Amino acid sequence: MTTAKADILVTGPLVASLMAAIERDFTMHKLWLAPDRNAYLKEHGGVVGANASLIEALPKLEIISGFGVGYDAIDLDACRRRGIIVTNTPNVLNECVADTAMALLLAVSRRICEADRFLRAGKWLQAKFPLAVKVSGKKCCIAGLGNIGSAIAARASGFGMKIGYYDPAPKPDLGYKRYDDLESMARDADYLVVSAVGGAGTRHLINAKILTALGKKGFLINVARGSLVDQDALVKALVSGEIAGAGLDVFADEPNVPPELIELENVVLTPHVASGTNETRQAMGELVFANLQAHFAGKPVLTRVV
């Protein structure tokens, strides 16, 4: 007797190994290829990450298996009302996101991207490249000292930086200075690194007041979510020279990036690729699939959010 396969709705292309595994063990439906998205949703049920309207369009929905550590784009209240399980992929991407944060910090400080453009344009033949900013010995302050923030702190410490942090949960075992007030921390920081969770509670955590406190010597690094930073205030602070520069992997309205940011020399920009390595994306895919396998086998999922 053949057991019917569970239907999995995939909202967009994922790593090839995960797509192949889902197609092998489940019935996969590719939402992004549907000519009529609404009609397709009425016909099929499955597993998605979604807002309330998409969740409501899927009456048979049992589980949302998210490809990523963040779940701010999922309406958790709607999931709770329906008893829908939500999972994510924590920990497997900590190291690569922390690597990217440090890469942005180093690149904007030492003007690596500027220097690359300078050399390629043949300007070295006519002039010396301007001086940059030393990193070691500076203070790296982290907003959000969870798993990723802690990994960033470890890397920054390895570069001889002093560490401070702002987080609701004290981490006394780590030995870093904890700030109760984000503005005070920004005032002390040479680098303000954002690695807090996204969502309504942290929207515009970094606002004009925090950027003013960071000041002319300070750099902002964001590898968390674009929503955590008031992007208009950031653009204004960068254009006016109110802060020294920024390294940004995330933006308020991706993939749209303000032209003012693109035009600035003291900003390093990457297209939301902090976890974007073959190894990490493979590990994320394996965890997504393991959660699906566990659920449809009647077992507890591995990384439950709701």
C-alpha cells in the first residue's frame, strides 16, 4: 500500500540539495513558477514562510520550515491561532554571519573597496591612496549578543578590540562590558555592530539619536535586518558626515538600495549574503529538511520557534 506524500509549497528557489531532497521525499509545489499565485494557493497546501494573508490561503498548513535564523517575516500570532508549527535554522549560520560582520568592519575601516577601485582606475600611477582607520585597540559595541553577536565579539577580540554589548539578557560569563542604555553604548563605540533579532520590538532600534551618539568617529555595521536601522536617518548621517561610515549587508526594502548609499565612498554594501557560503547554505538546507522529516514522521521538530 502506497502512503501519500505530504505536499510542500516552496515559495522561492533554495539550495539545489534541499530542492532535490524535498522533491524526492515529498510532493513539491513551486509557488514562484505559478502563473496565477492566488489560484495556485487555493489548489495546493504546504509549507511556507508567510504573512497572515498567505497563511489564511492555506487551510491545510501544518508547518512553516524557515530557511534562515530570522522569523520576523512570519506572522507568529496567526500560526499560534491555527496551531501551525514554525521552525528556523539557528546556529548553523553563526560563523559565516560573524565572518561577514568582521569583513565589513575591516573593509570600511581600511577602505578596502575604495582602494580596489582606486587601483583599477589607474589612479595609483598619479597619487598615493589616502590613509585609513586602524581597527585594533578600538571599541566594538554589539547590539544583540546572542549566538551571532557572541561570535562577532570573539572575532573582534581576536583583532585586539575592546568589546561592549547591549542585550536584554546579561552574559557575565563572557566578561564583556554590558550597557543598560543603547545611546550610552553608541557614545562609547568606535564600531556599532547590529546583530539583534528583527521584528516590531526592534524596529528602528538604531535611530537618529543613536547615530548622533555614535558620532563622527563611529562606524555602523549591520548584518541583522534592515528594519533595525532607520535607513533615512542613516543616509542623512552618512551624507552629512555625522558618522564615519557603514558596512551594510541588509536594507529596509530589499533588493532596493537608496542611490545615496550606493554613491558614498565611505560605505561598503553587500546584497544580504552574510550566510552565503556553500557550506552554510548546505547546513541550513539540511536542517530545514530534517525539520520537515521529523514533523511528517510524527516526531518533534528539531528547532521549533512556535
